[in-house]
Amino acid sequence: MSRPLLVISLATAAILAAVVFLYGSSRSGDAESNRPQASDSIRGPSPVTSASDSIARLQSSNFGDLGTKSKTLDAVQSLSSLSRVASSSLEDRGQALNELRLAVTTCESVKLRSALPTRAETQRRAKGQIDRGLLAWQRFCDTQGESADALLKEQLALPASNEVAQAMGLRLMAIEKPSEDAVPLAEKLVNTAKEPIALEAAADVLFGLDRDLPQTKSVPFPANLQYREMQVDAQRLALEMYTCQVRGGCGPGGLYTLLRCNQPCSRGDVNSLTELWNKEYPTEVVSYARQLSAVIASQR
């Protein structure tokens, strides 16, 4: 695996996130409106000792709260505060660098979007319509911050034993040449890695080989998730729920809410990822994802 290819892969991930934000809200259509609507509320786990216990707790506690323990990103409401969190992160260094790099890249696009609005945005402004998503990012981007390139270099300098470095390297190799040989390490990382970005990267390897997360053996797919697309959506959503559980930043003004929510947040329709999930996914996908996320959390 050559290092230049890895640089391209990681840089592209950050750029894509910024491009989606930069141009996403200028689209006239609303992709979320084409999805089946879900009305059930999402519940989440308190500290758990087993998969069955965690699933039971999911039914009786609010997912937005995720227990009473404060999460790393819950108090982060600006780029400067996120930078301070990243600078003090040691065990979760790979995760913190990834979050900061995505935020810095998006803030750079926000500045461009503010200075050079699209035609659709200019028309909306003329009508007095407010883009709440853009305003939220403008408030968040309170400082220049480190450059995305510098953060990328630091991420690339992570030791080979780091779970984030292992998972991202494995994903790159799978993209270049998909192979069943990658499955054992990918499954091991999904079973043991604590940093969400490592889980997501390893999961991408499995999904690319039409494999499922190993945790699905504990929570088999129900009959109403018979379509492959729904099964993969549910597994990805479970990983997103796990990210919110261990990192936070998924409530109003939170980092992951800002990164994930585009048009609905811009219109003011939703204020958190919990609300977005209920709007974006069918009830059966959300319900299964809650159970699977609980099993993932119980393993750590």
C-alpha cells in the first residue's frame, strides 16, 4: 500500500463532506421526502453489561440522552472548542483528528459559500428565507483553525498499531483490490475497535464484499427487512447511533448533527440526529438499528 494513495483516499473523504454541504442545499429536490416516513421515537441505552440488557434499556431511555454520562462532543459548539478537545485527545487521537479535519474542511467551504452564494441561495435570500443550516455552521466556525492538510499529515503519522490507521488502510486496500482475505481483520476491528471511525471503515470493507456486521448473528434480520438495501442502511445507522453514544455531538448544534443534516436542518425541520433518523428511515430500519447498536455497545 503506497502512502500517496492513502493521502488521496483520506483527503477525498473530507472534501466530499464539504462538497455535500456546499452544494447540497441548493438542490430543488428533497431526497428525504422520497423515503418512507417513520414516527416511532428512538430509545437508547444506559451503561450495559450484556446485549439483552442493552436492548431492554433501549426501550426505556431516550436515545438523545444516552444516559447521564457526558460525551466528548456534547459541550462542543464551536471550532475553537473542538480544536481544544482534539489537542487533549490521546487514546482516541485518530477519531478526534478525523472529526477536526472534517469540521475544518466544512468551515472552509462555508466561507466560500457565504462569499459566493449559489443562484438558488441568492433567490432565497431575496425572499427573506433563512438557511438555518448555514447560519449554524457560521456560528460554529468561529476561528481559522489548523489546516486540513496539516491534520491529514498528523493522521497519516498514526502508528501502524492504531485501530484507526489499520481500519482506514484496510478499507483502501479493499477499494483497490477487493478480497475475502480482508474479512478476518475487518470483522476483528468491528468486534473490538472502540473508535467509531475505525468501525465504519472496517464495516465498509465488509459491505463492499456483501458481508454483514458479525453482530447481526446476535440480532438476526427480521422478516420486514428482506431487502438488501434496507439491511445495509440499518447496519450503517446502527454504527451512527454508536458514534452518537460514545462521542456525543448529535443534539441541537452538535458537530455530527451539523455534518450529517443538510436540507432538513436548513429548513429548521429537525434539530438533532434522533429527529433526522425518524424522518429519513422507515420504522423497521430504525427499530432494528437500535437493537444492533446496543449489541455493538455492549461488546465494549
